[in-house]
Amino acid sequence: MKNFSVEKNRLVSELNSEIINNPNNEILKSLNQILKSYNSVSDLNGKLSRIIVDSLEHNLKIGEKLIQFENYFSDYSNAIQSTDLKKLAKYLIKGNVKITYFGKAWSQNAPNWMYFDKVLDLKNLRDKMLFGENIIDHQNIDNKSGLESGFIDKKTGEGIMGKLKY
């Protein structure tokens, strides 16, 4: 599985090498600056690909790599480390369930959580996905902090949440 930070740092290093070889190429410098500004997959906005295509820098090998990086991590499910939750996220995305949020669920939460615009049938999904023992059910019924129901991976701390059934 690819890690966003590792892949980003690898591409920044490659871009730095390209800039050394092409010191007058302002497009490469701009791409490097934009890539360095990204802290998570939720920062991706298509800007790298647009610059590459608009400037025809996709002819450079690094341009192709940047587009592949952006395309891969723009699918939020690829940023999920938990194998079980990644499988669930891809299943929901394939079913055209809208993602309503991806990122840190609250300030003290380090791992990313993905929220879907759907009530999740936890029992049915658990049976269908054949989750391991590290996946636990989660339900929050506090009106102040949010109404949600879904799954948390005890190992990674990541979560996949849907709406709470009333």
C-alpha cells in the first residue's frame, strides 16, 4: 500500500532533481511548491494535473508521476491503511454512496475517518465484508458531537461512518 507522505516526499525529491537539471523551468518550481504545500490527501484538488496538462509538462516523466500520484490519492479509500476498512470504503464508493467527509474526525484524533451519506447496516456489512477481530462497531448518539454509526479499526484508529438510523 502506498503512503501519502512517503510518496509525496519521493516526488519532491525527484522534482528537486529535475529543477537542478532545468533551473529555468518555472513550471517545475511551481509544481514543487504546490506539492510541498500538501499535508494530506484532503489537500488534493487537481491543481497538479491541471498545471501539467496546461503546460504540456506531462511529456516529462515527472509529470506523469505527479498525475498518477494525484489520481491515486484523490481516491480517499487509497489513503486508508486498514485493509478491512479500505475494502468497505471501496465497496461503498463503487455503490455510488457519497463521501461527506474525509479527514481527522476531531482535534485529538490522529487517524483519518471517512463519512458516508448513508445509514450503514452494521450487521449486514460485517457479515458481507468478513471483518477481522480488530474492527469494532461504533455508534455516537450525542447531538452535540455528531450522530454516526460505523466501524473503527482498533489497530489503526481509522473509522468508516455513516448516518445514524433514527
